[in-house]
Amino acid sequence: MKTLLSLTTLLLVCSPLFAAETGFKKLFNGKDLTGWNGNPNLWSVKDGTIQGQTTKENPTKGNTFLIYTNGDVSDFELRFSYKIVGGNSGVQYRSKVINPDNWVVGGYQGDFEAGKTYSGILYDEAGGAGGRAIMAQRGESVVWDADCKKQVVGALGKSEEIQAKIKSEDWNDYVIVARGNQLMHQINGVKTVEVTDNCEAKRLTKGVLALQLHAGPPMTVQFKDIRIRELK
């Protein structure tokens, strides 16, 4: 199948065999939040990482984001490492800033969490913009057709087997590849979803990157080694 072959090629590009960092640009200097914009009461730099943290005394009323301000992304490969204690987070890409005053963003999200269900899924964050919510569960190969309906066309593995490769409260390596209407996520070298988005009415081709801090119970999320390269 042509679509799946293309997505397989995307996976090969970011497999350990092709792991050379040629062409990648760092998005975080390891010292401060230059190039990023978010709630200063929730986001900081700690031990060379970007840290988002909520507490009982300092919660967030809704999902909030640290937005990358040095340009939009379109076709790219993004690599980063994350560690999460409690709660849910993710990286927005090709997304739209819905409310700049409250740092609210909507669009594609590479999801991850402290739990055991959602890490690696593709989520369409609404941000008040009517997103599609879960576009691909973990382990699914999906096509969203021209009528904006989801079709599961293949399996990448069992969700619980993928979860077994993810480290709890420790560092994990995440890769997101977006090329045209084809999107792929992987964690620790294991592909978690692949999606072909033929829904022109809701498809996103270009937009911002942003890091999520989710509303709810207290949580801490950290990001490091964030780098990107454009794909042509």
C-alpha cells in the first residue's frame, strides 16, 4: 500500500540506523526560555531542562502551553526527551494559538502521560477550536478520509507492549515526523501511531510548536534536547 510504504520510510529515517543528527537545529538553549512564551508562574528552566509544574497552591485552570516563538513548522522531524511525574502533557505541532493571553493552543499533539494509556497517541487538541480529540490510539495505523471519518487500516503493535517500553518517572525519547498529510510518532524507538490525514476541512499543514501543561492534579513535566530539522 503506497501510503503505508511512505510512512514506513518515515520510520526508517528516524530509526537508530539513521540516527545521525545532521541538519538538526536546537530549539532550547538549556539556560533560559529565550524563544519560548508561556505563563512564567508555571514554566521555568531547572537543571538544564524546560520544566512545567503545577501544585495544589499554584494550579492551572485550563490546559496551558509554552509556545515556541521563533517560527512555524510544516514538514519536519522533531526529537526531544521528556520526563513526567503525574498528569498529562504533550507537544503541539502545526498548531494554532487560540488565546495568546492565556497561552491556549489547538491542533495536532504528540501526547504523553504519567499513566499507561495515552503516551504516543495523536490527539487533536481543541483549545476552543473544535479539535477531533483522539485521532489515533496507540498502536493504530489510521487514515482520516476526505469525509473526515476515521479508518483504522492496520496495527503497529499492542498498546500494552508499547507501554512496556516507556519508562515511568524517567527520561524517554520521543520522535515526531510530519510530511505532507502523513504523521508519525515514536517513543524509545518504537512506533506508536501513523496517520494519513485526508480531511482537508480540518487538516493542518503549518503552525506553531508548543509544550503542554495539563489542567488537573499537581504535576511536573520536563523537556530536554529539543531539536528539529526541516524535511523537503
